[in-house]
Amino acid sequence: MKAYRESVFNPPEGVGLLSRLFFPVLYRRIERLLGTGDRSSGNEMFRALGFVGALIALMIVLITFTLADPVLVWLDEGYEEPTIVYGVDAQGNPVQFAEFYNFNRRLVNLEKDDLEKLPVAAAFIASEDTRFFSHFGVDFVGIIRAVFVNLAAGRIKEGASTITQQAARLRFLDRERSFARKAREASLATLMELKYPKHKLLEIYFNEVPLGHGTLGVEAAAQFFFDKSVRDLSWGEATVLSSLTTRPRDFSPLKYPRRSMEKIRVTFRRLVETGVLTPEQAEKEYNDIIQNYFLVLNRYPDEGSFSRRRNDFPYATEYLRVHALPERFKRDLNRAGYRIYTTLRVDKQAVAEKTMYDWLKQVNRSRVAPRSPFTKFEVFDDRLGEAMPLLSQFFGIAPFKVKMTRAQRDLQMKYLKEASEDLVLLGYLAGESNVVGAFERALTRQTNNPEEKIDYIEGSLISLHPQTGAIEALVGGSGFTPGNQLLRFLSARQPGSSFKPILYAAGLEYTREHPDAAKTLTAATVLEDAPVEFLTEDLSEYEPENYGSGYLGPIRLRKALTLSRNIWAINAYVHLGPSAINPYMEKLLGAPEGSLPREASIALGSQDISPIQMASLYTMFPTGGYKAEPYFIERIESKTGEVLYQSEGPKRQKLMSAETAFIMTSILQDAVNEGTGTGARIPGLPVAGKTGTTNRYSGAWFAGFIPDNVTVVQFAYDFNKSMGSGASGGSMSAPPWRQYMERTYNRKVARSYELPAGIVRAKVCEASGQKPASSCSDTIEEYFISGTEPREICEIHSGGGSDHDHQERPRPPELIPSIDDSGF
């Protein structure tokens, strides 16, 4: 009795108040009625039994009822829903491209007449609750029938839960099997019947019932199994779904089609018994689903609906999930039903992915395609003989490694495993742990067979709107696969010569603010493009070179940047000096004061920068000096439409004068039209940009822009490895940049760069970059920031000096580390 009292007064569901107040009184009343032995009359016993029955009913109510249940039902907040992610099309209209969920759920809304006209409604009612329209949440007739059926069968053969009870369990309770939980399920079902009409109760059930393979609800299941909406299902398809309510894995048509066919026959029989279908109709519909679905079914048995989760652009989705989404939204991302609106241009993203994937396939096919392994090692023995080991020690020649085919490896592994297992056992018996370890390491080496691994060139693309910083397209590699999920546009690498415009822009900015300084930099400044030597940190001599190892002598900045002359860039840095130019570069980069090294190697792009950072830097050129911070999310709404997060809008910072931005844009247009970036040239479009090639062809860049777009394309291995001779920014990165831009820019919009008021055009001598003398035969017009145009008369043609006397050769700093000199 004590155990009984504890189970009643401390129920597992924590009922509490009502039971604790009334159960002691009820218990004492039962003892008074049944505890006296002298009361034996039939009337008294009848009264006692009736009272006990009433008490049992009252106990069920008291055990199951909680004050929270009416609140739970009446203030139900709705379903857990997938989060939907939107981009925009060319007209700015939202377009869905991704979704996040734990279970694949698609909500369906039912109207009253759907109960009569939808086959799926009739199928589920026939399968789960034939008295759905007549009971009030709990089917007492069904309970009595189930008791007798189960007693006769000697096992649980038939349940008695109504659709409303199942909806209550799925909506509000866990899957614990207990009397208290079952009773509370009935209580909640009654409350739900008080609140909702029948079609809404069936709607709740339809949206909550799990039907296998990760689907939640009949709409998601209809899409998964039949690729159609629940409203378009045939009778046969509807019975397939209704057969999955209990043990969906065991009756899955994908895994166990025979069991599924047997189960749907039962549903068709019930549809006939209830008068929904005639026997002839049922037979016809059954044969139709067998012939047109089961007999032609050809799908992976363990396929999950998660693999069908919409994710049109995986790199964009991953960037959103990991980097762009505010932390407070990450926890409930898969269930809160957020509506996330991004800046992604879905039309541009599709072009970006196709362009990059196709180009990387072509690059890897030509540069990384497996070659036939070299096997004639006897040549070395024939020619070098016993000297080979000595030469290996002197020159660090690696041991010979034979690359096996898969068949050779499998054959060798078979015998190696058999032999090694015996030898390892002997080693253990003999106590020789070193022998055991040696054999196990050899087996591991052969199993992994590192000689078979092939490394592939990867790449990235990032495209921004320069006026706002809105990310319009982003690609992180050759395909978002389990082993290739790096977002390479976020990875910092040496940018090579694509950094030179930042160096020269810093020089122009310094000159704008210090026009009377002893050493200045303008687009007409002439410096030497000639061999120069430096001492490295280990005091060895270092002589950087231009791409192609040629030199042009004294040339102007415009030509030096157009042709990407490395020595000129180093001389420009030394000419102004780190004290003058570093603060301006740090300002443009947004780097802390004094953080840049005072070394000329930075002139050739030794400072690591990610493609997205480079794109942000290049937004300064087409916008008159405004640097835009990239952003991806416009706003986040709840499933009811409430705005939970709103972007603050474009974050722009004025870091460069409009005059400097215009001059650099003008020179970078020359770089595309006449220089190293001709691979990006598009007739009729004012393309400007700069190539970049890092040391030993380990990376290739092109950073380019038009007035309303900045795009950076970059290629490299995922580690420091040469891509092979000729893998330059001009040959590898500029062509796919052009392909992307040609297919995405709006041809109806006229584009040009605005001429700032502070820009002047002045004639200069082409050779000296100075004010022309009367004897200068070759003059050109150049852009200058007002106040920085040359004042000295040409020293070459006025008799004031020779071609080499007019420009003092810059003196290098004391130490310069090894730098990137691979060219453009």
C-alpha cells in the first residue's frame, strides 16, 4: 500500500496540487467503505463498487490534469520550421536558395472541404482512426475493442489512440510509454478537441507525424517519396504514406517494398469497409501504385531526405552559417523557421560556380593530370653503380619510390598482411617489441600508400558591389564535397603584384599631402627598372628580377604598373622610404600603426591578404576612395514576419582621395588594355584591374573592377607548392574573371568613372616625366592631383643632364629579406 500511495501522490509527470489535496481524503473514504467486515449487504457493496469506479475516473482526471495543459494547448506557438535563406535575382526579387532543418518538414494547411476531397485525408483516417468524426478526442468504443482484440491475440495487436491523441503526443509529449503519459495524452486530446475543428486537428497531425527517412509531416514525405505535393497524391500514393505511421523504417517502400505492398492492401481494405472506395476502385488504384511506383522503383534504400535539403550554392550557405550569421541565431537555426534575406545575386552566383568549376577542371587536367610513373630505375644503377648511395648523401636525393597501380597494391597487401600477421605473432611470442613495431609501421605505410595521392589546384572567387560592400557571389573551390569545404576566399595568402596598386596609391596620397617634399610620387615619376642587389637577413646577396628577367631602364609609374615591373616597385618604396609610405599603406589596409614591416618586400605583395580583403581594398578605386566593408545578410525575420535583425546598411570609410582613386583607376585600365591583364579585357566595358603572381608560381591572382562591381579571382594549391611554369595571374586568373564578368554585367547600363574636380591634365616629356622643354619631341598628357604636376623643365632635352643623370638611383635599405619576384 505504501508503494501504491507513493506512486499516486508523486506521479512521474509531476501533477502536484490537485492530487496532493484530494487523494488523502479519497483514500480514507475507501478504507471506511471497504474496511469494515460486518457490512455485507448487496446494496452497500454495489454502492462501494460504484464509488470506486467513480474514484478511478476522478483519479485519472486528477493525475493527468495540470493547470499548464490548457495554457499549453490554447497558447501553442506553432511548429518548429526550417529556416529559409533567400538571395535576390537581377530585379531584386527574393529567391530561395537554401534551407536549414533537423527534420525535413513542409507545412500543409487544410480546409474543411479537404477532409472529403483529398485522398490522403481519407487514407489516414481509414488507417488510423475510422471514428475520427464521431469521438471527442478519446474513442472509448475503440479502447474496448482493442482490449478484447489484444486479449484474444495474447499480444498488443491493435492500438486505440485516435488521430487527436497522436497529434497531442507528437505536439506536446515525449515518447515515454507509461499509464500517466497515456492518460495525459487523452486529457490533452480532449482540450485540443475543444479548441480546434476536425480539419485543423488533422492538419496538426499531418504536420507532426514522422514518416521515415528524416521526413516530418505528410507534405515532406510526399515530396520525398513522390516528388509532388500532398494535394496531388493519388489513392495509392496516399496509402503508402498512411502505412508509415507505425514503424516507418520497417514498412519503407525504399527498404522493404514487399512489406509496404502488404501494408497498403490493409488500408485499401479499410477504405472499402468504410465505403470510401468500391472494391473495383480499390483494386484499380492498388494495381496502379504497384505498376507505376513499386515495380519501377530505383532508389537507394537508405536515402535520407536530408540529402535533398535545398542547398543550391553550398559555399554561400556555409559562409552564412559559419561566418555571417550573428551568434544569437545559430542555436535555433535548424528549427526556428527564420527567413534570412542575403545580398547574394543568385544569377551571378550560378555563373560564378560554373565558371570556376569548369576552369579548375581544365587547369587540373592540363597541369595536374596523372602521368605514367617512371619505372626504369636500373638506368641509375647501370650508369652510376655503387656511387649512387654516396651521391644521395651529398645531394639529398630521395630514395626511389615505385608508384603502384591499385591492382598491384591490393595484391601486395594481401600477402603482406598474411605474412606480417604471422611475423607480428612470432614477435610477441619472442618478446621482440621492436620487431612488432617495425612490421606494424610497414603495414600502415603500405595501407596508406601515399604515392597514390594527387593534390589538385584550387581557387576562389569573391564578387562585391563596391558602393555598398554587398557580397554578390562567392566560390571557395572546385566543388563543396566532404573533403573540399574550405572557404578559400577567406584564406590569407601573398597577393603578389596585385598589391602594387595599394603601394602606389599610398605614394600618391603621401604626395598629395606633401607636394613640396624632396621625394614625391606621381603617375609621371620616372625611376629605374634595372638590376639591383640587396643583402638578406643572413647577409647573402639577393637580386630580385622582373617577370621574364628583362629590364626597361628609366620608365614612368604608369608604364611600370601597366607592365608590372617588380624592380620599379621596389625602387618606388625605397625612393619614398618606409617612414613616408608605410603609414599611408596601414591606413588603406586598416592595419594598426607600425604593424607593416619596414622592408621593400612589401612592394611585391609579401603581406598576406585574403581575396575578400583584397576585394574590399579595391572598392576604393571605383568609388572615389570609399572602402566598403563586405556584408552578406540584409535582414532576418521570424516565421511570422517580425524583423529580428536588420543590416545597418553599407559601412564605408573614406580612406583615399577621389583624385588618387581616379588616377589609379586610369592606370589600372591601361594594365587591362595594354599590360599584363589583357586576358580580362572586355570590349565596350571600362575594366580596370591588376594581375598577381606569387613566388615560384605558387599563386595566381586577378583583382578587377568596373564602376558597379569588384571581383577577385585567385588560384593556388592548399599548401605552398608551385603550379608550374607560366601559371601567372594573367594566364590563369584573368580569363575566368572575364568569363564571369561577361555573363553577369548589365549591358543596358552605361558605365564610366567620374573625373574629380581636383584632377588636372598636364603635358610631360615621355622620357623624363617632367615639364616638356622646347626640344622635347615626344610628349604625353598625364593626370595629376592639382598641385603635384611637375614644375622642373625636362633635364634630358634641355641640356641639363643625360638620360640617366636626371634621376638619382635609390639606395636600398640595409637588409631586405627574400621577396617575391615572380612578376605579374
